[in-house]
Amino acid sequence: MTLTVCAEILTDGSIKAFPYEPLANCTFVIVSNDDYNLISSRSNLQFDIDAAFYAEITGYLLLSFVSGHVLGRIVKGLGKA
């Protein structure tokens, strides 16, 4: 049996269920064990990285690598002088 109920946390910390409240108006939802297992089994925790984000991160990494390399060469050159 599946059961999903709206819930609210009261000021004293207790939880009050509102069984006739539409789920669209809920801040918190109490779900049954069957529903929880169904939700958790379907969540495969994969995410997509779009090309623009990948290019931006790769650009920052390349810039930091090159600038660090150049700075290292400058420090090495100053150390020999």
C-alpha cells in the first residue's frame, strides 16, 4: 500500500500530517516505505555536464597550468642570477 501525505513541522518540533492537503502545496511529504524504495531504486545519481561548462573548466585548468609553469620558470631564472 502506498501512502503519501503532506506534513508540516510545528514550532515545538513535532510533525503534523495533513492527509487532505494537495501535494502541490506541500513543503514536506511523508512517504510510505514502498514509495521510498521505489524512488531510491530509480535514482541512478547520474548527471550531465554540458559542453560549455566542460570547456570553461578545461580553460581555467589550462590557464592555471600554463601560468604556474611560466611563474616557475621565472622563479627558477631569478634563482640562478
